[in-house]
Amino acid sequence: MRHAVTTLRTLLLGGLLAAPALPLMAAEPDANVLYNHHCAICHGVSRLGGIGPALLPDNLARVRPDDAMATILEGRKDTEMPAYRELLSQEEVAALAEWIFTPPEHDLAWEEADILASHDVAHPHGSLPDAPVFEVEDLKNLFLVVEIGDHHVSLLDGDTFERITRFPSRYALHGGPKFSADGRYVYFGSRDGWVTKYDIYNLAVTAEVRAGINMRNIAVSADGRYVLAGNYLPHSLVLLDARNLDLVARIPAEGLSGETSRVSAVYTAAPRNSFVAALPDIPEVWEIRWPEERIEGDETILGDVALHRVKAPDHLDNFFFDRDYRHVIGATRGGRGAQVFDLDEARKVADLPLEGMPHLGSSLTWERNGTSVMAVPHLNMGRVSVLDMNDWSLITHIETDGPGFFTRSHENSPYAWVDVFFGPHQDRVHVLDKQSLQVVETLIPEPGKTAAHVEFDRRGETLLLSIWEDDGYLLWFDADTLEELGRMPMKRPSGKYNIWNQTR
């Protein structure tokens, strides 16, 4: 194809040279034509994705335009994305990069038929052996590490910290993997809307389905029967059967007023046998109870999904819960604090004295002086706020070296770990004493490089920390002495998830 284009240009140029009175004008690159010729076969004619990820502004939120240009020019190692340096000019690459960050002119939809057409089952539930194909001391002390640098996942032995396997993931996993209660299966949700079920024992993907165009995260029901996906685009929730990811229900995210909303997060409320959804565009909190089965003769009948709405005085985004999941704490939009709702009474019961943008989804709770406390990092200020969960009053603010994103602890550890992911000191991690509420240590594992996201092993004796860079690595520390015990190179390791901690 490149030869044909070159020949055409040669013929045109020859004609122009024969008529020198006509000026030679370089045509502006047509990004639409370039995309259809070079990109649509992998990324879809409507930019919705295929073999490659969706190329839409919301789906590319983590990508800088300069990085997009570099990817088009150089390709992406260990993927099917080729380099176009020899096929496209700098101007054509720039036009393509600008175009994929531009919203499409046509409306985008992902209906029930699209979900069903995307469904693929490689290994039906129950068809693979029940014994693991690898040997470890403790199957519940395994770690999954998401490497967003080249879209892979590593499975680690949490006792030896040896890598068991490393496998490719869908583009831009989002919201953290979710596990079945027995720890055998893990479910991934990608920003492109793909839900993937992976059998840890057999190191194999068993089923996949695309629930939406832009998905925020997934949740797995407490009984292990259902997976719920929450979509930014289209505005919907999608309920799947956890066994083979068959479609159970597609629920439009439509409020009582008729307006629709993105779904910013979904959560499993295990003690209530329900899901909770955060809807940032309508003033409601949704609790969703999965359908019950009943037997009629020889047939199993699946009931309807039960939706319970709680009206809110404001639009809410990320959530946190108390231990019995009766109370849900939601952050209001625009940095206007947070509110507490009683799901049993279906009403707001408190306003929290939190300024700025609290990151409730990464909050911690523990017992202190006979009281349950809640520690909340902030996305726009160097502060961790500590609240009394009995009366929702403020206990104190702990000042940090910058805005934070993640907090982590363990029931067997006296410490809580807080990163300062945003701001100039992102290479630091604070260690807080959970009783004195003081910073007892500030670690700088690698000066100048982002340190983030701690996860403890099953017993709370060792913890993992990410150096969040393309040439990054994992560090693991003694949880009591804070001594570094080892490290492993990885491609921008982000979230780390211990099976025991995640299933409890």
C-alpha cells in the first residue's frame, strides 16, 4: 500500500513539474482516512476497540498526547501495536494523535446485543482441574500485581516472593481485581469495558465479555454468583453470572427525574447481600440486590433485580462503608465535603467535616481506645483526616508531605502506610502509628521516583510497595522493623492484591 501511495505521489509531482506555474501545496492530513486505513482493523471502525484498546478521550484519560504520538511512531513492545515511523509522516502522526483525543461526532452505544456478541468462553466453569498446576505453601497468601507499564499481571508467592507466572491483561485494568471467596478465581475489569475471569489454579483465562465502552470497576457478590460492572459509557450497570460471565441483566443508570448518570464505582456490601453503586450525575445512592432463584416444576426461574434508591441532597462520587455496611459515606462533587447515609433508614444522617477532595475509596478503619476510627487521605492537600465513626466527629488532621492516593494497613500491624502520590514529594511514604496518630517514619525508597500503594501479606508480617515507573520495581519490607527485604524489577507496577486480605 505504501508503494502505491508513493507511485501516485510521483505521478502527481511529475504533472506539477510539467506545469511550474502551479504552486505545490501540501494537503492537510485527513486523520479520519489515516485512521480507517491504519488503525481501524485493530481499534474498531468507531474507535470502540477490538484487538487494541478503544481510542476515545475518556478511555485515554491516563495517556498524554505526547505519549500517544510516541506510541504511534515507535509501537509498543510485546504487543501487536506496530511502529509507523516509516509509514507515516510527523504531520500525519500528529493529526492522528490529536484526532483520537477528540470526541466522535456520532452517539456511542453498547446494547445488550453488543454484550452478547462479545461473550467468549474458553473453559466453561467446572471444566478445568481443581488442583493447582503449581506448588506453594499457602494458596491464600498469593499476590497479584498489575503492571500497567506494558499491561501484564504477575502472580507471586507471598512466602518466597517468587514469580509464579506473568500474563498479558486487557488494556488499562481499572478499579482493582476482585476474587471469588475461595480465592481460586479472579475477575478483572478494564477501562475499555472488558470483564475477564482468570483461573489462578490453572493459570488460564476462562471467559471474557465486554460490558461497556468505558467501565470504571467491577464487584463480585458475597455468594460468588454474580459480577456487577459499572460503566461511564454507556450510562449503565451490567449484571453477569460469575460462572461463565453470561449476561443476566443490563440496568440503565437512570434517576427518578429521568436523567441518566455515569457509574463511577460499584461495591459489594457483603453483610447485606447486595451491591451499592455510586452515580455522580444524579442525587441518588443505589443499593442493588441480586435476583433470587426459585424452582417451578423442573425449571429454575431467576427473579428480577431489586433496586433500592436513596435520595441524596447532592451528587456523590466515591464511597466508603462502616463494617456492617449499614452506613455509606459518600464524597460530594466539587470538593464540598462528605455525607453519611443510613441504608436501612434510607436517609442522610450526618455531614462530615472534611474539606477539599477526600479520597474515601482509599480510607482505612481500625479500633483505637475502644472506638472505631476512619482515616481519610485527600487528593488536593497534604492531610489525612481521622474521624470517630460513632458520632462522625473529627479527631484530628495528620499533616503529610503532599496529597495522597492510597492508604493501607493490616489488623496485625500497629502502622498505617500513606503515600503522597500527588505533588513534588511523590517519592515519600509516611508510616503512621495507629494509636498515637503520629507520623513515626518517612521513607524515601528511591529518590525522585514515585512510591505508592502498599499491600500486606496474609499475616501482616511483610508488605509490598511499588516504585511506580516504567523502569520500576517492587520492594518488600519487614512490616515491624521497616527494613527492606528485597526487590523485583517490573513495568510500572500499580496495584498489588493479596488473596487472603482481599477475600476477607
